[in-house]
Amino acid sequence: MDFFFDDVTLPSTSQSTANDGQEHVTPEEALHMIEDTDSSRGKSSSMSMTESQEHHTSSSIDDISRRVQELVEKINDSRTTDQKVLDSFQEKLVEKVTEMCQQMKEHMYTIYEDNSNEMQVKLQELSEVLESCTKLNSELLEASQALASLRGGLAISQTSEP
């Protein structure tokens, strides 16, 4: 903020030494000089320069604080939105995974059923083959016994013929 003053020379705010040839004036004295000059011209100042600077500084700090608070609120809103998006994604993912697991179970049970049916057919065929083998084994034993009897009969008849 720029201030323009007519007929007033303000000293530097840095410390002046006594041997620089100028009178040392404190900032407060400079403000009183400005107020006196303004009032002598018929101008009434509602704020001194310090109050004006304090007001400007305070309003700047308030503005910065407000902007920082707005940014923090935006960040928090963004985080809330991110959390909602992530929660929604998680729900959809859980639904899809559950759906896929259910489909896999159904497919697995279908395969189990198909395999069971195939095994049942093969077990039936095996049972029929084993039954046939048992029957053939019995017939083979009967034939073997018949041959043994025949051999025994032949052996007796060969010994009786001289």
C-alpha cells in the first residue's frame, strides 16, 4: 500500500546515529507528526498509519487464513469423495468377485455332475465286464474240471488196455 504525504519527510525506520546530522525520530513520533499535519490541513484521519498498516496486515492475514481454510476444506472434500469412490469400487468389486465365485461353483458342480454321470456309466460297464469275467472264470473252471475228468478217464482206459 502506498502513502503519499505532502511536506512531511519521514526518517528511515533504521536506527540513525547522532553524528549523521539528522534528528532521530521514532516511528511513533513520525505518526504524530503526520496526524498533526493532517489535522492542521483540516483533514481528520480516522486511522493512523500504524492502525492502517495493522488493518491491512490483519486483513491480509485474515484473507490468507480464509484461503488456507478453503483449501483445507477442498482437500477434505476431495478426500471424502476419494473415500466414497473407493468404497463404491470395493462394493462393486466384492459383488463381481461374489458373482464370479458363484458362477465358478455352479460350473464346478456341473462338472462334478457330468463326471459323476460318466463315472457311473464306466462303473456300470466295469461291473458288467467283471460279471462277465466271473461267468467266464466259472465256465473255465468247469471246462478245466471236465478236461481233468476226461484225462483221468483216458488215463484209466489206457492202463486197462494191455
